[in-house]
Amino acid sequence: MSSTKHKQLEEILLQGYESKDLDYKGPCQWDEKDKKACCEIVKDILAMANTLGGYIVIGVSEQENAFEWEGLTIEQAKSLETSRINRFLQNYADPPINTLLKKIDHEGKTFVIIEVPRFYDTPHICQKDYPSVLNAPALYVRTDTNESAPLKSSSDFRSIVEQAVRNRSDQMLASMRAILTGSPAHSSESDKEKFERQLKEAIGRFESFRAFPDKDYSGYRETSFHPSHFEKARFSLDDLYAAVKRAYANFKGWPFLYWAEDRSDISYAIQDGIETFLMTQDFAGHDRLDFWRLQQSGFFYHRVLMREEGVTRSKNMPPAMDLGDMARYIAEAIYCLGKMYQDVIADDDEITLRFRLLGVEGRVLKALYEQEPLWVDYVCRAPEIVYERGLPLADWRVGSVDLAVKICNEIFVRFNWVEPNLRWVREIIETNFSRRFS
């Protein structure tokens, strides 16, 4: 954790008074069997998300109009885990809320801070009852006395509408009317459409660089992934930097997620995320192009120039795609997905992954860098290949090798390799994962 982030968390921890966006709770252990205690925290999360967003600090007790920073035991701190709490929370919140838990040590004691994002375009409705704690359907907010309670006052209603205006969201007004009338809410743009819009923007951004205009390269590999629920400001920039650090891995001498920390001309912040664009040459003098962006909604986009473009041109060969490079690219993309969302997205939340290969019509599948060649020319007859699938985060993380092999199979059969040698593909992927430069 950076010193700046630690200082911010410490200021939250030591504020010393509760507010609409800060709540203190005494030491506790998260245990789904104690549903009443869990639902008490859920109520506060729902209320904060519908008000200002904010923080719930666990490990601070209220003692006669004062607070005592008691801290948590090792067992208590270990039980308070992001995916575990979010998994329970999603049973009660509609649309889902994804909190983020941070552990902080202060004066030899451990505390947990739950970061609650403010709703963006639709308030979060409690969709499930729990006796004496939660009522459904209800919309909880933080009151002027810093309590979590169902929306009742006109001032609270006005605050939510004003938030909608600030977000320039006409959808929000329709959602509020639906809540008040009991009719189904209607959204003019679905979550999928919002992520598709970000995909188009990312592609447009890449094309605006006009890289290697005199080379007319056509072979590119493209990856994108995103959560199921769209929330424009789901993560802060600090969260994104942490995600990149977590997902960085160098297995083959060049990382899938290239990040030049000290080069703001290559890696930099954008309005709603972070981005990298690199145009260079590799050690063999072949052109290399690497572009990616990660946005606060959780949307990730990646595009690279096929290394094979430079190799085949230098050897005066027909356009080709290397099966080994393709397999390694897919496997590392799935690895990146699992690490990027780890601890910030619930394990059972669905993540959609999309691969696209451009400029593949007439391209021959080769084994350019492997010991054994392909003895038959397998040629793609489609202008591009697209593969898309949604799975729970835990499945992507645990089954990364198996999933990479299955996706390779889907791609290679579109090169008319009817029965790909999947054992060979698996060996390539496992060998790649067995070595790591950094």
C-alpha cells in the first residue's frame, strides 16, 4: 500500500465522529450463520450507497459518547473479506453493490475499513427481508442523525434526485418513479450496452493513434473483459493502479499488461481510468505495438500487434499466426482477468471475456517458435474471429489453463484445423506459466 493511500485510510480511521459517510462498528467476526449481525452491516451499506457512499470502520467501539480504537483479532480480521461480504450482500441489494475492504494497522492494532461506492444511476433497493433488521422492498438512506433507515423524508428524496442531476442521468428519474409507483424500472440503455459503448470508445482511441501508417499491418489480437453490472465510478484511480500491480506478470520476457510506471508519455491517467500506449521495436528489430486501458467501471481493453507480422515480412513469408503465441496470449489474458478483479469483485460475480482476432482472412496457422512444425497449412477464411463468454470470477481464476485450452480449440478450428492437438497446446501454456521473469 502506498504511503498516500495509507495516510488516507488512517484519516478515515481516526476521524473520531460518525457522519452520513462514516460509521464505526465494534470488533466483530463475519459469520454468515449470524444473519442478524450480517444484515445490520448490509443495512448500513445499502444506506450509504444511496446517500454519499462512504466508509464503515470495524474495530472501533462507542463508549459513553466517546470512541475506543480496540482493533480486531487475527481471526476477526481474516473473516472480513471482500468477496465473502459482497457475496452475502448481493442477496439483498438490487442492483448489486460491490464494496471494497481494506485492512489497516495502527499502533499495533488491526482495523478493517469497508469502502461503499455511491450509486451512479440507479439507487439500491433492499430486495429481501430479515426480521427486525431489513424490510423489502425498501430504499435505505443515511439520515441527518447518521442512522440507516428507509427513505421517508422529502429532503432525502430530493438528495437522491439531485445526485441524479449531477450525474446527468435521465434514467435515474425513471427509476425513482418506478420505485415510488411499484412499477418495473425501465432503463434506456442496458449494462451490456454501456460496456459496449466503452468498447467502441477504446477501439476509437486506439485507431486515433494511427500507428505505423506506412506499414498497413492488419494482424491484431484484442481482448476485453468487464463485470456484469455497470457502475461508472465503481473503482477509484488508486484501485486501478493497485489492480494493475496485482495483475502484472512477466512470463515470456514481455508482460501481457505492459506498464511504464516512470514514463508518463507511455502510461498515464485518463479522465475515467488509466491507459498505456507503446510503439517500439523488439530485440530482433520487429515492430511492436501495445495498447490497453482500464476504466473505473471495471472495463478493460487490450490490443497488440501480432508479433508474426514483423517476422513473416522480414522472411518474405505469407501472413501467418503462431499457435504458440496465440495460446500464451489467451492464457495470460485469463490470468490477468483473475488477478485484476481479485478481492474487489465477488467470486460468484460473472465476468465477460471477449477475444477478437483481426486481419486473419487468408492467414496461415504456423508453429513459428516451437520445436515441432505444423505439417499442414491451416488457413482462416473469415476476416475476423470473435469469442465471447461469461463465467463467475472464481471459474476464470481456478480453471485458467483448461479454459485457455478450450478457447484455443475454438480459434484453431476456425483456421480449419478440425482436430487441434490440444495436448500440445496445454503443454505450451503450462510451460509458459512455469517460468516467470518478474
